[in-house]
Amino acid sequence: MATPRLMEHVYYVVLSRRRGHVTADVPQPGAPAYLVKAFLPVIESFGFKTDLWYHTQGQAFCISVFDHWSIVPGDPLDKNIVIRPLEPTPIQHLAREFMAKTRHRKGMSEDVSNNKFFDESMVVELAQQAADLH
């Protein structure tokens, strides 16, 4: 015997877990389908297609198109942030995590030295200006 079941919009759940958000949800005329437009950070999109298929039993599919650049929350140069493996990173620390992981993957040290971008006299002048501000 069949029993009633409540259905939910799975893509909202799947997208929100990945820092994404829906911008349009439009039913397609004459079809039992919806067109959903959403923004999803590229770094969060890896595995999204599989996750969406799993949560919709294969009834949904996605097409990805680049739309715009967005600033990643946090300061990538903040050395006080500690990235812990296998723990979710707080939103305000994402920039540091992205930079550290990218540099690690490329075989570079985690810390960025600004000295290669400035000559010695400029570094001294910037340090003096910073000291004068405090």
C-alpha cells in the first residue's frame, strides 16, 4: 500500500551546503521540469554533479557556465589563522585556506614573502609608515 511522502527541493539543500544560492527557480511550461539558476563557487563545485544526482535519484542534472568573479571571505595573508586538517574552515578563514592549499599543491611554502615585490629601500619606507600609523 502506498503512503504519502513529502518532497523537498533538494538543490536548495545541496547548494546551501556548498556556499551556493539559487537566483531563479522557474517551472518549464508544458513539462514537469524546473529551470534553476544558481551561483556556486567553483571550488565548491567539485563533486556537485554526483551529489545532486544522488539526492535526486538521477532526476536532476546541471550545466555550469562561468558568470563572475567574487571575493573570497577573509585575509589570505593572516598568519594567525591555523588550518586544521579534516575540519571545516570558518567562512572568515576561507581565503587563507585556499591560498595555503594552492601553494602546498604547487610545492611552495605556505607563507608569502612581500620582499620579492619591493626593493630594500621601499620595504624600509613601508615599515616606517606602518610604525607611524600605530
